[in-house]
Amino acid sequence: MSVAFRREGDDEHLEPKFELPIPPGPNLVTTRGLAQIHGKVAELQAALSGLTQEAEIAALKRDLRYWHTRQTTAQLIAKPDGSRVAFGTTVTFALKGVTRTISIVGSDEANPAEGLLDFSAPLCRAMTGGEVGDLLDFGNNSDAIEILAIQVPTM
């Protein structure tokens, strides 16, 4: 039988496992975001010691590499003063007549369902630097966003 028709094992036909993608740009974090990263690293390290299956260990190590990278590249941003929309602020604004409140946070802390938006999101970039009462352009519409309030979370 030709070598071309022999199969050494199932491993050679498995899909390759890629590293988790690191978001582009700086790894800015709030105090809460940095604590979440530290917690995730500790959680994964603890889980790793209890595993015996090679596939599970490999997957967990991949996740751990991602979180170690995020931990070592984290740039803790000083608490903003609240006079302008900035990283770490909570902003209440009106967009198309609808009032919403969001907090501007780092990539790993972002959770849009909870109102935590990544600082690199278009909405956050449009509001950054704005002050209460400012009308800002967004989505090819002039004066689409009105900044109603800016708060600095206690954490």
C-alpha cells in the first residue's frame, strides 16, 4: 500500500488551534478592569492544576497565555476629573431622542449589555473630550449626541 493512503492518526486531521486574538491598540484598564484580569489569571491557574486531559490542559493554557499577556500589558489609567468625557467616566447622553448611560472602559472589561463600552468603540470615540451640554457629531449626523451628565465611578 502506498504511503499516500496511510493515516498515522486522527491528530493530523484536526483543525488547528489558534491563539486568542489580542485587541489592537493599547491595553488601557480601569482599577476594576485590572482586578478582573488578575482574578481571571488566578482562576485559570487554579483550574489548571485539576485537569488531566491533554486537550483541556492545552485549551486552558491558551486562555492563560491570553490573560497573562493582558496582565503584563495593562496600563492603569488615572481616575479622570469628570469635567470631560474620558476613559473611566460614566456618561449620560441623548442620541436620536433616546437617553442612555454608558461607562467607558477597556477592551476586556467591556460588556455592552451592562452599559460598559470599549474606549475604542465609535460612540466612545465620538464623545471623548466632550463636556456637559456639548452637541457632538456621530454617524454622519451633526449634533447627533448631546452630553447630559458625566460622572466618575467611585471604584
